[in-house]
Amino acid sequence: MTLSIAHQHRFYRDRIKAGSLMPFTVSIQETDLFILAETELIEEARRSILNYRYQLEEYIRNHPSFLDSFSPLPRDSHAPPIIREMLQAAETAGVGPMASVAGAFAEKVGRDLLQHSKEIVVENGGDIYITVAHDITIGIYAGASPLSNRLAVRIRSDKTPVGVCTSSGTVGHSFSFGRADAVTILAPSAFLADAAATAVGNCVSSNEDIPRGLELAKAIEGVRGAVIIINDQMGACGDVELVSL
């Protein structure tokens, strides 16, 4: 099964070969999830999204800095679990907590749906939570780079659950201090993978920054592997199995 990571309109979803898993989408306001499961779980996914959106919106209403901080914030033992996990991921990666929001929703909804399906893939704007019983390849979309849609990361089923998240300084609307076309991070948690992708992407503004970005990825506790693409150059480190598309 091949899934392309992208940050623009969702044209790539029509090209997914889902194998035996059923593809469906669930959208509520800014939350737009593409899901693969053993059966169609639209209502279950909607309830899950609404639950976490409510928790996040209420927390931001009472803690406005959570929304716009570019730096880690203190942990809050009284916060809902999704908030606590976002705060922890942000602290580990050295970024603001909202840097992990897409991965957070992918993982939390994915975990909920595992009650109804043994295999789950949840994609949220290029940030993906995966629990599967078969190998899956994730194609890397890197905007105008000549390497875009030329490479994929193969995920072995025995290494799931896993988060595979991508940040870009040239594609989409997410804020980045860098100019990387794609920074893809693998981690046991999609919370951490999303936050780490932002952190690494922030420090890559030119081809010469690739080694520095890879060193940062290796220094973030819990990161399994990283791929950085900028212009026509690429670097990778850690437990990453790259294949050609």
C-alpha cells in the first residue's frame, strides 16, 4: 500500500492503493482526516474528532498562550491527555505545543478507532498515525523539488504503531522558520514525530543545512529516523528504509 505525504489539496488521496482496508474521509471544520480501516467508521471517527476538538478549544480558551507559543510551555498535570501529550512532545522537540496538533489528532483518533479495527491508518495534512499488520510505503511529496514523489519510506508492520510526519517550509500553510521542501520524521508517537519535524524543518534553510538538521533529529529523544529534502538534495539518518517510486 502506498500513501503520499502532501500538504496541499488532497489530490493524492485518490491514488492510494488501500489493499483490503476501506478508505474514507471525515472532516469537521479545520480537521480533515483520511482514514484506512477494516470497516467504514465514519461516525466513530466523528465522535472522536469532536471530543478532542472540544478539549483543545476549551484548553486554548483558558490558556491562550498554548495557541501561539513557539517555545515549549510548562507541563500541566490537570490538562486533558491530548494536551499533556502535546506539551510533552513540544518539550522534547523544543517547539511550541501546537507544532504537534496534526499528529496529535491523527494518533488520538487512530487509537480510538483501534477499538473497532485491528489495522488503522489516519492521515491529517501529511501527518500520519499507522498501526498495520502488513508493510506500507509512504511516498514523500516535496513540492517543487525534483525529488518530490520519487521516494518513499517503507514501514514494516512489526515496527508499528508509528508516527510518520512531515513539515515543509515551501508547501502548505503551516508555519516554518526554514525552507526545506520536506522534513519527514519517524517516531513511536505521531505527537513527537510532528513536533520533531517542525523543529528540524525550522533549522533547514539551504542545502548546506541538511547535516545540521539530521544531527538535530538524532538528538531528539525518541526519533527513529529522518529524511530531509531541499531543492535537489536529500539526507537521511536513523531507521529509515527508502524505496524508489
